[in-house]
Amino acid sequence: MIPATEATPYRSASPIIRLVGIEKTYFRGDEAVKVLDKLSIDIPAGSYEALMGPSGSGKSTLLNLIAGLDRPPRDPSRSPGIASIA
Ligand SMILES: Nc1ncnc2c1ncn2[C@@H]1O[C@H](COP(=O)(O)OP(=O)(O)O)[C@@H](O)[C@H]1O
Ligand SMILES: [Mg+2]
């Protein structure tokens, strides 16, 4: 018997988007604005998700990272985090 996840891949629970330990800090002059702080999320294939939060909470920053329009920081002294799309 074929497991349901193989027969219906779009309902698979395996993540299509995986974020591991994402960090993002903007600098406004000398002032550091930490927007994403070690964020880890799995988005399963076939799921519908809503990203909610007040203005300035980092929604666009997160979506830009997932879409590949932006990258996690490449600070060699810290883990940059991983954003991947299956
Ligand atoms: N390019 C940028 N340079 C400096 N600060 C930024 C930049 N983009 C966003 N920010 C700051 O990062 C925070 C999160 O912004 P944003 O991701 O646009 O939030 P949201 O989409 O939830 O309103 C805000 O404090 C915003 O001012
Ligand atoms: Mg926004």
C-alpha cells in the first residue's frame, strides 16, 4: 500500500520551506534593529499559512528572505541561519 503522503504529494507533511535559526539585524546609523532572532519554521507542502503581526514586526523581512530577495547575514562569527525551499 502506498502511504498517503506519497500518493498525494501536495498534502505531504514534509516541509517545502525550512528556516533554521534565521537572524536579521538592520542598522539605522549605529543603532542595531534586530528584526529576526533565531527564527525556525517549517512550512509543509500544500498548507496555507498566514503571517500576522503589527507593522514593523518583520513580516516583509521574513518574506524577502524566503523569496530569495534578501539573504540572512553572512557574519562568520555567528550562524547565519538557513533558508531553503524544497
Ligand atoms: N532596509 C531596511 N533598513 C533598515 N531598517 C529596515 C529596513 N527594512 C525594514 N527595516 C526595519 O525592520 C523592521 C521590520 O520591518 P518590516 O519587515 O518591513 O516589517 P513589517 O513588514 O512587519 O511591517 C522595522 O523596524 C523596519 O523599520
Ligand atoms: Mg511589510
